[in-house]
Amino acid sequence: MNKKIAIFIAYNAQNTLEEFYKTFPKNRVDEVILVDDASEDHTYEIAKRIGIRSYKNEKNLGYGGNIKKAICLALKLGANIIIDIHPDGEYKPTAVQKAIDLIHEGEEFVLGNRFTRLNQPLKNGMYLWKLIPIILLNLISQTILRAGINDYHQGFRVYTRKMLEKLNFEANSNNYLFSFELITQAVFHKVKIAQVPVETSYKGNKRGASLKNSIEYSLGIFKVILFFLLAKIGFKTKIFQKPVLNINIRIAKCIL
């Protein structure tokens, strides 16, 4: 009843994957799977070589599309707890065990928190032009969603089957908005949410999403919040409607 699977969402991660996998606490999970989103490098081949159960999309599904597929694959393999962490090295896996402990204590959804100190991401290498809008978006999210969470826009999450059965996550965006939509769904359906401090390391050319993606994501946040508020007064868009189909049917449709 507590099968734990880590999902690595990968795109052009050949330079970081092997080193990250060495640091990941494999003894804390039952299995690790990687879903390569049609990378143009050797991510998939490296993953296979180092012993990770690996899948490669025939075409790029987008960030959210790839997460949906990875979640469904993990559920099909019998996961009750799914650790979602990126193998690009930005998020260190030191928070894995604490997050799992919180799940065992009754939480259904655990998020990482980069803001144990307000300037901690800067110390870890984040650009200032990225930090400022993240802080503002967090303040807006905190004010409206009131979920007791400090960091709504980060990349370390632990899901439970119990939570995913309640949420129509397949209807979420195929881009970076997927994760924030999932949080708003969890809040709307009163899922038990907790957070853990997470260590980060921002370096090199890739320090989070590009400027273009960051702008698109920020604008999209306001649309999701609007839909959330409308759902609260009874005007539910598809992402806030309860799933109709059995979870096993949903998994099969998602993987196709």
C-alpha cells in the first residue's frame, strides 16, 4: 500500500543525469522511472545504461504533458507515492525522506519550499530578475489560495494516489502551468497539503525557465487564479470538475 516511485522528467539532461542519479536516495523508493520528452541528446541512452526504467516520447509533449505521462506510468506500476524531481540538478534530493514521512503522517500532497530565507534562492545562484516575480507570484497565490504554502512555483513535489484520484489532472495544461493548476485543484478539492524545505543549485546557462517561458507562465497564473475564483462560486471549468472515469481507465487513456 506504500509503493514509492520517483519520476524523472527529462529533456536534454545528458550532462546532469548520471551525477544526479548517484546522489538520489534510491533506497528510499521502490523504483525510479525516467520519461524523456523527445530529447535531442543522449538522455534516454544514458538512463538505460545506468539502469533506470526509461521511456522516450516519440514527439515532445511539453513540460506538463510529460509529467502527466510520467504520473500515469507510475500509477500503472502500482505507485501510491510519487516523487516528482527533475534530474537537471537544480533541486537536490535531500528532502525526499522528509516528504515521504509527511505522507505517512497523513498528508496527501507535499511541496518543496525554497524560501526558508527570503534571499536563499539568490545565494543558491538564482538570477534576481527571476526571484522578484516569483516572490510576487507567491504573495498573490498565498493571498488567494490560503493553503499555508510559501512556495507555489517550484519543482519538487510528492503526490499520492489518493490525491490524484480526486483531481482531473489530465485536463491540465501541457506547459509549465500544469504544476500550479494541480495546486489550485488540490486546494479546491481540500487535499491535505504540506511543505518541506528543499535545497537548490542554480548554475550554468540553465537556471530555471527561459525569459519567454517565465513571462508566459506568469500571465497564465492570473488566468488559473481567475478560473479558481469562478469555480468557487459555481462556474467550474474542466480542471476543477471531479473526474468521472475510474482511475485505471484514466491511466490507460493518459498513456496512449
